Amino acid sequence: MTVSQGPWLIVGQELTEALSKIDANAFDRLAQVFANSERRWFFAGQGRSGLSAQMAAMRFMHIGRKVHFVGEATAPSIRKTDGLLILSASGETPVGLSFARIAKSEGATVVALTGKMGSPLAEIADVILHVPVDVSAQFGGSLFEQCSLIILDGLILGLTVGIPNAHKAMQYRHTNLQ
């Protein structure tokens, strides 16, 4: 890869290729579990996946959802009617697995965006969306994190279709609730 090849174009090509492999039925199941606008959601992930999870949680807050990031000082305890979304490329991160087990023991719904369908996290989760990233020219797990955020942005777009003034309300929350 050289600068003349446009590294940003390589990133775009990788994203396009990976996102084209997303299972539409799995995405629909993800959308269904997020359809209830009254459900509280907890987001989690470690490292850069955690940063993507935090960005997604903020976006859900901007559309009026009740969200928390696991580990925040003000996050309440997860309960039976809640949901936990975990981003984990490996599906084996010990902290994420611990969060998933606690959520399951409380009766909460566990959703996983993971790169490994046979992982321990996938075995625990009620809803799984496989993020198919195998090889990437990018640093570390960047492609997984980018794809996960785009998938969740797509979910938000789908949830706001048909809501009058959704963008205006989001902009209000963005500028006035900080």
C-alpha cells in the first residue's frame, strides 16, 4: 500500500466488502430486539471496541433511548427487562464474558456483535450478529470496530424511519443534554 493508492480508499473497500457479508436476517433480529423504545440498554466492549460501543450508546441516547455504558459511575444495575449489547471481535474477552454472564443471571437480553460465531460470547448471547472481518490491511481490529459502529448506525437509521422530526429531536438532544 502506498499513499498514491489512497489508503482511505483501501479502508473504504474493506468496509464495503465486510458489510456486504452481513446476514440480513441477523440484522433484522437485531432490529427487533431494539424495537422496544422503553427498554433500557447497556453497552459494553473492551479497548477500541469499547470506544465504538460508547459512540453507539451516545447515538442511541440522541434518539431518545435509555442507555448506559457498563462501568460508568452512574450506570445502574442491569435487570430482567434490560438489554446488554457487547462488542467483541474475539468473543472471548474475559471482562465482556463476565458482563454477559451477569446479565443472563439477571434475566436480561444479551446481544453480541462478534467476529467469532463459535465463541463463548456467542454461546451466551440471545441475539448474535456476526461481523465477518478476517484479513485487513488496517491496524489491529480497526475493521471490526468500524463495521460494528456502522452496523449500529444503520440500526439507528432503521429505528428512526417514520418518526416525524427524528433528526431535529436528535439535534436537540445532542446540543441541549450535554
